[in-house]
Amino acid sequence: MTIKKIAIIASLLITSSCLCCGAQAAQLGTYVGGGIGYSKRDFNQATLDGARDDILGQLAYTTLEQGPTSTEDTGVGYWATLGYRATARWAFEGSYANLSSLKYKSTATQGYSTVVDFSQQPHPLKDIPGPSTLKFDIEDNALQVDALFIIPRGYRWEFYGRGGFVFGSIKSELRADTPGGSPKGEASDSYSSYHAGIGFTYSLLEVYGLRFEYNHAFSLGTSRNPLTAKHDVDSLTLGVIVAF
């Protein structure tokens, strides 16, 4: 079952709860929380491969035979939030979230680096044969500002929907290993977007709550760099909130 199918089922549960149950307000006021879960980032393999080719070209490396390429979504996201429950139906939150992490590795089994030979005059170019490896680590971190519409169901259960803005930073770290050298580098870019989610909370001991949520973040990233290209992130998280 995919994340989107789970989201549809959860939304149907929320709708049915609206029709059959009365409201019971949880404690109003300030609360904090945090959680961790599974995140899935969409990405374009061709875009990452193109970035690899551009960077190797800038490093004056020529690929003769392309080796294996792997792209790994770490599948882990986490969040921490500060919220305010204004009424039985409405709450507002500000959160820090690690939305996604992506690792990319590509190897050229045959190729050569073109370098300047400073041992001779007038510094001719020479080719140094050998394999190359290129790695990217790309990570999304964000501040989120949300409004939550809450549907109390009995004494302990509450369902909610959320929507808000995402103010994010995407960071990429580069590591290359070629016959001409082993440079490292990093780049970062900021963006603003939006997201939406649905979930439920189960209350414990009046002030504690267990929270399960599906969230979808739209069009994160920018178009200025292929390593920070726009993408969506789906997540399923489990967390705890504590009211004051």
C-alpha cells in the first residue's frame, strides 16, 4: 500500500468522524512536541546524472566507460514543534523539520583527467587515466508555520487537518575522486513553498498525546541548480506532544 493510498483512507476516517461524533475539547494553551518517521522524496534520476556530467566536465575528467550509479533516499524525517491550542477546533504551530535526505553515487570505470603539466615549459596538458567516483549528499531542512483544524472525537481521540507554509533550505555536499585530484564542495539554497497534512492524536494522562500524521510538501527547492531542483516530499510520522 502506497503512502497516498494510506492518506486517502485516513481522510475518509476523518470525514466519517465529523458525521457521527460530538466534540470534546483537549487542553487549551501552549504545547511542544517532536517525532520521527518515514519520508519519501521524489527525484529525477536524469537531472542528477546531468549534474554529475557537468561537474566532471568542470573537473576536466572525460568518461570513457560509465560504471554503476546508485541513488538512495534515506527514508527518515523528523520534526520538533511549538504549538498553541486557541480553541477546541483550532491550533497554530511553528515547527522545525528535517524533510528528506538523498544520497547519490556514480562511478566511471574508465576515463582520464586532463591536467596541466607544470614540470615542463610552457606547461603542456597531459592526460592521466583512471576511474572516478562522484558523490552527492542532499538534505532538506525547513521551518513550517501551520494552522490546524481539529475534530475531537470522544475523550481521547482527535483527528486534524493542517496546512501552512514551508520556509526551507536545501544543502548539497559534493565529493569527487578523480586521477586529477579529490575536490570537495558544498552549496545551499533557500526556498518557500507550502504543505498539507492529515492525522490523529490519542491523548494520555491529560497533557500527553501520541500523534500519527501523513504530510505532503509541494515543490520544494529551486530551479537555479540541478542539485536543488524542485521536488515533492511525502512523509508518515509518529510523535508525542506535551501540553503545559
